[in-house]
Amino acid sequence: MTPIRFAAYIGVLLGALHVSGAGAQTFPSRPVRYIMPLPAGGETDVFARVLARRMGEGLKQNVIVDNRPGGATMIGTAVAANAAPDGYTLLHAVTAHAINPTLQPKVPYDTLKDLACVTQIGSFSSVLVAHPSFPAKTVPELVKLVKAQPGKIVYATGPVGTTNHILGESLNSAAGIRMLHVPYKGGGLAVQDLLAGNVPLVANVVLEMLPYIRTGRVRAIAVTGPKRTPALPNVPTVSESLPAYRSGESFWALLTRTGTPAAVVKRLNAEVLKAMKATDVRERIVQMDIEPVGSTPAQCDAFLRAQIETWSSIVRASGAKTG
């Protein structure tokens, strides 16, 4: 490269860096889109709207929740993965984000290359519950009952491929039993059938089951996550009585398009962490039995990579399939 061409190259590079820096300093100059890959009205969506409102106050711009449900969260995720790398599109990633790369036959984006972490918002647990008339009260009793009636006892969850479906199959695999999976369009529908006595078992997130557990309308058998949850301190985990059982963490994380300037990601991270300290956001976190995290982008990235690896091994070992 000649000296003249080299000087021109350096000039272009410095100019690009200047534009990038200036863009970061003025961010945001327009509303930010917060993609929710789940339907409107659910607990996750309600939380996101509270968080988005507080983030908007800090950013001095509206943060608008945009529901893009479907495809095991892949429809909304694909929108974020194809957005411009400028920080104006965020994705509320849920646990399915770490499951899909292994479970789904075709994912329309590269989970790790196309999306970058802003922060892990928090983690939470699910619980396996039974109708009060169901005879088994513990995991060992459940395993014994299913072995005596292979293929006759069912457990219900939300759609195929959700965390609760995968963990149900993980329990099947670890115990060497065969409970049949009954998927519903949503976890709430499965719960209604449980309350009516139409299905004996349901696996669902703790926050949605707490009212029914506390009033005795359902009985908690075991927490399906890796550790006990503060909301149900006396309910053991599946792995306490079934060591071969494996579970990843259920989580929420906020992501943006890979290539977004580091200064913009840093600003977004700071505003999310500040918003999580607001009274109304903290109250929602407590009510939903969420363990808040609020990590750095690097910590979030390391966590997400570890969870993708963990859930990959669980999906393969469980034999869970989407169809």
C-alpha cells in the first residue's frame, strides 16, 4: 500500500470511528423497540412493560414493547436478529432462546453470532404440580406409580419445546419412566384443565402456580429447576431424589443486534440496571418470584453460552422432539 493510499485508509477509519462515537453520544434520538416474543397480557409481557417504561424515563425516549409471538419465540427473535446494529431494537429473550438451537430443526438466525447481550434480567423456577386427588405426593412415589402404569399417566405443559416440556422429558429419561406429554397452546390452559381434574399433572412456572398451591387447589410435588425457590422453601427439587435428573436455568435476558457500538450497549445496560431498582419494577420481581441478576454484557454473554451448552445436553439426553 502506497503512503497516499495508507493515509486515505486511516482517514476513512478515523472518520468511521468518529461517526460511531458521535452516534453513541447522541443515543437514543428516537424511540427504542422492545421485542417481546410472547403474546401480550402474560406475566412476562406485563413485567416488560413496567421495565420498558422505566427505561424510557432514563433514556428520555419511549421504549415501545412490540409483541411478536410464535415459532417457539423464533419469530420475534428473527426480527431482532435482522435489525440494524444500532441499539434501537431490543429482545426480551426467554429460556427457549437457549433451547431452540438444539431442539428446533431450523432456526432462522445464528443464536450467538447475530445477537449480543445487554444484561441478564433474572432467573426463576418451574414446579411440577398435581391435582389433589392424584395419589403420588413425592418424586419417588411418582416414579413408582408411573412404572406400574407405563404410558398411562400424562403431564401437561404449554407448547412443545418449552422449558417445562423439556424438563418433563428430562425427568422421564432420568427415572427411566414413560409419562406422556400433553401440550397446550399456553400454560394457563393446561392449568385450567388440571384444576378441572382433566389432567393429573402440570409443569409450569412457579409464579403462575403459587395462588393455587397456597389455596390447596393443587399440590406441589417438586421444583424442576436446579435449586429450591424462596417462594416454596419446603418443596424439594426433582434432583434431590433423582440425582440423574438435569436442569438448566430458566431466565430472562435483554439482547440487541450484534455489532451495536459498545458505548450504546453500555448505556442500555446502565439504564436497565437503574430501571430494575425502581420501586414498581422491584415489586413486580418480588411478586413473580424472580431472582434479579442485572449482569454486565460480558457476564450475560458467558451465562448465555453456558446455558445453550447445558440445555443442548438436556435436550439430547431427554429425546424431546418438536413433532
